[in-house]
Amino acid sequence: MALLHFQSPSAALPHLFALLFLLSLHHHTASCALLLSLRHHHNTLRQQRPMIHANQTNCALFAGTWIQDDSYPLYQSSNCPIIDPQFNCKMFGRPDSQYLKYRWRPLNCDLPRFNGEEFLLQMRGKTVMFVGDSLGRNQWQSLICLIYTAVPQTQTQLVRGEPLSTFRFLDYGVTISFYRAPYLVEIDVVQGKRILRLEEVDGNGDIWKNADVLSFNTGHWWEHQGSLQGWDYIELGSKYYPDMDRLAALERGMRTWANWVDSNIDRTRTKVFFLGISPTHTNPNEWNSGVTAGLSTKNCYGETTPIISSGTAAYPGVYPEQMRVVDMVIREMRNPAYLLDITMLSAFRKDAHPSIYSGDLNPQQRAKPDYSADCSHWCLPGLPDTWNELFYTALFY
């Protein structure tokens, strides 16, 4: 997160007065014209069915079924040195393990099994960078675990930083990085206030240009309210708003990102991916057909099996409006990113979240799963390994 510094208090006053004046003119929402324009987009999007993307006409990678497979998981958490406590469910007491023994089978094809050594050989001397929020970090750590456990004797180096963390496989010259940018667009601190700038890409975006493979994601941070909200004001068109329609803000930020990618990334050198919206499981009504009688929890706590998938295009629950925005913006890019459309297949996995088995929770929080269970992130090993099997397939097949 970039910090703007002024040279002196007297130099800062004109900026502060200008900011206060603009804020006095623009209160709680964006202009009517902006909202009417974006409402037209969103009404059009709501009429569309979720799209199923495939890399071949006869193979729908992102539609299919979860099947039991005792050869999974592809690694053990104890054998991977990088898993955050937040994702390390086994270490923090998760008692069941059946959730680890499912494999994604797409329609009309099978995914190639992830081969960590082959990944390193194919990517020798190159850099893969994940850019986004904690779901991107979830996927970043999964990929490192999948590779590391295939070549446990290789020399490695981990450098954790903010916003950039890197893991290097030194014998192969391969770097797997994570750059934290939860909105993808810039957020500055001015006079102690956090300003989310919808028309500027993250200030350190030049670092992204050096990667050979880029995988972006955003989504969850745009919905945070109250103390979890990441901004004090939103800047759009030189005007400032305390808040605005969240889908409108996401769309504007996504278009800024898309234009930046189209203008700044050499697509003959760099492959660009975008991870679809990762679903949450906070409402059991979505997988219990509206029947609430007898339900003992209000979220994913206690869930140990996936939602049964019929292999059709039916989405289990309410399809995320954010994903419609992501899909629309990517389709309108001059050179579209590859959409790793994990939203639907992940929606079936109500069993795969950390729930109360997260190192981020204290004993008091674990005792109150209705309020504290983590139903947004994913256990490792677990679902993000499937995301990376799809990532691996898209890269090399």
C-alpha cells in the first residue's frame, strides 16, 4: 500500500481543503448517472446464465463432478514448509479427512495429474506471480506445496515481505511469487485516510510486468463492511465518495485493471490468468433446499461432504453477481485473460473450508462457530490444489 507524503503542513493544507470540499459535495453514493449506467450493465448480466469455459470443444474443464479418489490428497501439510496457520486445518485440529479425497472430473475428459517436477522443467528460469487477495495467497501456497513435495531435496529460498513474497526453486531458477493487492487498483493513505483510487492500477504494477505467468484475483474485499472495509473514501473522476454501489466499484476497478493489462503486458512473453470468484458458504439454506428446521449451524461448520453435483450447469445456490462482472470485463478485453472459472466447481465444496480449524482463531472464537468459522478460505491440502491442477492443464496442455 503506497503512502503519500507532503513536504510540509502548509503545503498539505490546500490538498486537505480540496479533499474536504469535494467530500462535502458527494455524500453517500456515486452520481445518479454513474449508477444508472452500471445498473443497465447489471440488469443485462442478471439475464445471462453462468458461462462454462472449456479449452476444447468436447471438454468442459469447469463443469463436471467431484468423485472420490483415495490417491488424494497430492501432499501432506506436514511435508510443506509454507502453509499459513490460517489454511493449515489438520495442524489446528480438524478431525475428519474425507474432504481431502475428492478429485474433480470435468465433463468428457480427465485432468492430467499434477507433476511438480515437470512444472519446474517447463518453467525453468521463469517467474510465476499471483496478484490479489488472500484467496490468491491460498492458491500460491498450494502451488508451492504441489511442486515442493515432488522435489523435496531441491534447494529453495523463501522471502516473505509486504506486499511481495517469493519462493524460489534455486536448482531450476523458478520463482513463484505472491503480490498482495486485494483490489488490484491503487489504495493510498492521505492525511490518515485510505483512498481507493478506481482509475489507477496499484502503484507497484511495474513489478508485475517482469513475470512470465501472471494470475490475478479480486472480489471479497469489495464486499467488506464496517470495520472490515478497506477504504475510507473512494476516488472516481477526481471526486470522492464515502461509499458507492459495490458492484459498480468492482466493475470500474476491473476495467482499470483490464485496460492496464492490455496496454502494459507483452502477451507474446507473458501468459495472463484471472482466478474466478471464490464462493463462500455462510448460508446453509443454499444447500439444504431452503429447509432450516434441524440445522445446527449457520454456516460451513460441521460440513464434511460436498454438495452432490449432477454434472449439469445448475449452480448450487445464488450465483455470485461479482462473477458476472468479472466475466463481462474479461470478455471485453482486447486480449482477454484466461479465466480460471473455478466458481461453480468450488461452490460444491462446502466441506473444504477451515471453519474453526484455522490458526487465526483463538479458543474463545473456536467455541462460537456460528460467528467465527472461516467459510471463505480453504484448507491446504484441499480445494486450491484443484485450482492448480486446472492452472497446470491450461499452461501446458
